[in-house]
Amino acid sequence: MLHYDIEADWQLLNTCNYRCAYCSFSPATLGEKLTVHAEPREWSRAIDRTGLTWLLHITGGEPTIYPRFAELCRLLTAKHFISFNSNLTHPSALDIAKHVDPSRISYINAGFHPEERELKKGLPTFLKHAYSLIARNFPLFISVVATPDVLSRFDEIIGLTATLGIAPLPKLLRGPYKGKHYPAAYSAEEKMAFREFAAKACKTYNGPFLQGLTERPSIDVFGDEKYLDGVAPFRGRMCIAGERFVSLRPNGNVYRCQPKQTNYLGNLLDCSFRRLNGKSPCDSYYCFYFCLKFADAASGAANESDTFAFSHREPDETRWRNRPMSAAASMSDVEQDAKGAA
Ligand code: SF4
Ligand code: SF4
């Protein structure tokens, strides 16, 4: 069971070696020169100094390309818990498999990204890195952003990872993609394909993976099909973000969730971070998965997926925000907000 005081959605860097068409970062942002705001030991000391036990969800960009990423994971997991998103292209995945204790990992969300994977001939590397982690009992699942192209060939995509014994789970496409807004733009046929894909993929996780999980993954794609028709708005709901959850930025700035001035809670690296106390009404936009985890349920709505029974559930984890599709802003808005508050 993971006992932690607070969870952070930690955007460690902007840079990525892929250019997925649905990425919420612009190609220019993904192509930025990688900035190291702190060495692994500086990060771990700063986090230890808070006196809290953290669940750190590390994302980017592509976190595994961060210099000495495996060392960072090893240091952090001495006292804290981590999870991370990765396209599993970088060999640091092999170092993590060798040097990090899997019992300190909540989950690894391995993003499949078929178009980029095919373009860069990256399937063998993905399978090798995923296998090395699974073989050492790391709780790894594979997700794939459910674009219309992916939905049109989901049996083929399921087959691509068959040697691992697990299939990519479809992840709702949220936001603008090729001139349309999703999930609203899914056709009836695409919704049916999504449900069938999800049912087939979920089955491959029955067994050791689910038995080994101690709580639902914060990026909980085991049930995205429930949100094909949208999700009740979060604005106005009571939310514990700020106390039990924060957004941690590459430079150490901490926000309640959406990076805007009124959500600023200080900086981890300069020791000025102070968390909030208790729930307050939602007045922000943020990643749908974290909102589902930390906001009170809308009246009459389930807050948790019931696809699987997990051994433990906390009471109440790419970065798709809860903004209604009609009002969706580009990631550059968030980046501007963040710069404004920095
Ligand atoms: S979706 Fe993930 S893998 Fe793809 S470009 Fe964005 S950060 Fe990189
Ligand atoms: S945007 Fe999400 S995480 Fe932030 S306060 Fe609202 S519900 Fe909570």
C-alpha cells in the first residue's frame, strides 16, 4: 500500500524526441534544448526538505531523456513513491529496471504512439525496454491515444505488443486534433470501436498486473470509455488540490493545479513552497485524470472507474485539461500562465 501525504504532477522538462500530432506541446516546445534546473541530488534534497512523503508523477516532454534519470528515480524512491509517463525510447529504462525498487513505483504509463513509432522504427526498442521492466515486476501498462486512425486498426495495434502479454489501452483523445475537437468529434462507429478496443485490452491486464497494484493509477485509462460523451464540469466542485495534489514545473515552481498566479504555492528548490489546507471550490482547468481523483464527485456521478477491483483505493492522476472542448485553449496558454507566475 502506498502511504503518501501529497501527489505532484511533475513536468520535469518540455523536450521530447517524438512529435506526436496530438501532443499538447507545440513542435517548437518539444524541440527546446533540454534545461536542467537541478541535478538529481538537488531535486531529492528539495523534496525531502518538505518533510512530506510524496507520490511524484513524472512527465514531460519525455522524462527518460533527462540526464541521469534513473539516478533521479533511485534517489527519490529512497523515501518517496513515483510513477512516470514514457515513450520508452531511451536506454535509461534499462537502468531503471536494474537499479530502482519496483515496490516504490505506483505505475509506469508506457505511451505507444504508433505513428511516430512506425516512422522511427522504434518497435523493437519499445518491446525490449518494456520487457526489461515487466520482467522485474515493475507495474507497467501501455496506453495509446485513440485517434481515428488507431481506432480503425486496433486489432493490428493490439497484436504489436502481443509478445509482452499486455495490450495498449485506448486513451481518450482530448482537445484539438486535425481540425476537430475530441472526444466530441468521435463518430458513433469510432465510439463503438473504442469500447471494443478497451474491453479487449483490459482483459490482458487481469492477473499479476492488477494484483500487484496497490491503488488505481492516477492516469487511470482503465475506464476511459465511460467518458466518450464527456465529463461533468469541475468548476465549482470542492477540490483538495493544493493540499493533497500540486503541479510541479521544470523550474521547481509549484501550483495548486493550473499554472496561474492565483494558484502559485512557492518554489520547491528555494524552499518557499507551502501547501494549502483543506478543500476549496475549483476555479481552474487541469488534467482530467487528476481532477477526477482529487475533486469531489459531481452529484449523481461516479468518481471512480469500476472496471476493476483494486486492492486499495485512496479516498478520493500527456496532460489533457478539464476545459470544455468549446473553450479549449492551446498549451501555449498554460505556458504563458506559467511564465507569468514565474
Ligand atoms: S505525446 Fe508524449 S511522446 Fe508524443 S510528442 Fe508529446 S510528450 Fe512526446
Ligand atoms: S482544475 Fe482539477 S485539480 Fe484543479 S481545482 Fe479544479 S478539479 Fe481540482
